[in-house]
Amino acid sequence: MKIPESHPRYQSLMTREKIVEGIKAGIVAPEGLIAHGRGEAFDYIMGERSNEFALKAERVAVALMLISKHPVISVNGNAAILAAKELAELGEVIDAPLEVNIFHFKPERVEKIKNHLTQYTDNVLAACDAELEGLESARRIVDSRGIYIADTVLVPLEDGDRCEILKKHGKKVISIDLNPLSRTSLMADISIVDNITRAIPNMIEFAKEMGKMDESELRKIVESYDNRAILSEAIKEICKYLTKKAEEVL
Ligand code: PTJ
């Protein structure tokens, strides 16, 4: 569909089109449409911008990934279609592979996501040759060189169960989820409440700047971080934004 650039919701409609194209290409699961709609709604009531709480979490997430031994970026259908190029760049800057890991599992879709990502980087894992114990969903199927041995996993647009299991396996979890009330956001070690389309470019910039810092400095940034305070700020921002809109509408 041709969307006129003058449309006041141009950016948002273009992003929707990407998701629809992703479904047609067999990269995004049909359920990805529902997930995207939910994300859009949360984005709308937080002003569709990277708020201060998101920027703080993104900075600390980069610090944690830089000091980790095996950081891995998990990529599902929605993440691949919305931010493949940026995820590849982030992987390169922080030296982390991208691993295809999907909830609605089909080997053909794993292959399609992998091929989509390899347009931007060769550092893509998708062997599906190991399993995370304790998880029933297909997200248990991982790569033995990736999530299986990772100490830190970045999980954009995740479901709560997997986050819980990754933590039980001793891994640090960084989520990107516009819903600050989701089980994933509540359970992650670092919850980035931002749109993936803004969060990853922000993280690339932080990584370029922080790559020069020494390990003790990065460790201090991670140790002084309070994720519960960040989540609380995100929820308060929704209240503040809606209260302002309620006054403006009068
Ligand atoms: O490709 P698959 O099979 O792994 O499936 C991917 C989806 C996203 C369908 C699957 O992980 C799923 O069902 O996720 P949920 O449980 O719907 O959770 C997705 C979360 O991501 C929701 O809390 C949304 O608010 C949030 N979300 C959606 N779009 C964005 C987002 N967060 C950040 N940026 C977005 N663009």
C-alpha cells in the first residue's frame, strides 16, 4: 500500500506495512501483528519517544553486554523485520552474535529469518541444536554456541516464560518491551521500555561511546543500576502522559 508522506501517522503506518510485508515473506508470525498492535498502544501512551527511563536502561544494558563474556542478541520474527540492520550493527559494536530464536517454531521460518539477517552480518546463529531445560515452548530450542552458553541475553519482544527460564539458567536478561507491566519487563534484570526501532540505534550510539571505557567503570555503571526504579518511572510516565492529555482535551 502506498502511504503519502504527508500523512500525520506516516512513520507508524510505514512500520505496520513492514510487519505486513514480513508476514507475506514468512518472517513474521501472524501473532506478530497482535504483538505489534499492543506495542503501538503502549508507545502511544508514552509519547512515542525514548523517555529518560529508557535511555538510562539502554546505557546500562550496553555496559552489561560490554563486560559479559558471551553476550547474545536473540532475534524473533518481529525484531528481524523491524531492526535487522541495526541489530547487526549493535552485534558488531559489542561483539555479540545474533541468534534466531522464535516462539511460533517452524524450521522454514528460522531459515527465512536467518537469511534475512545474513544480508547485514555473517555473525548469525540458528543451529537449533541445544535445549534449555525447564521450558516447554519452542523458545527452548537454542544454539549450543549462542544462548545455551550465554551469560547475558538481549531479548526484544519476548514472552515471560522464557525470560524466567533464562534467569533460572543463571543468565542476565535484558528485555526490550514497550509494556512495563509485562511478565518479561517485570522479570528482566534490565527492562528497556522503548520501541525496538529507537532502542537499538540508541544502544549503538552508547556502545560506540562506552567501548572506550575500562571494565571497572562499566561495572560501576551496572552495579549502581536499579531496575525496579526504572519500571516505576515508566509506569508513572504513562499516568503523567494520560493526565496531561485529559487536561488538554477539555
Ligand atoms: O517470531 P516469534 O514466533 O518468536 O513471535 C514473536 C511474537 C512477538 C509474536 C511473540 O514473542 C509474542 O507473542 O510476544 P508477546 O507475548 O505478544 O510479547 C511481545 C511484547 O512486545 C508485548 O508486550 C508488546 O507490547 C511488545 N512490543 C510489540 N512491538 C514492540 C514491542 N516492544 C518494543 N518495540 C516494539 N516495536
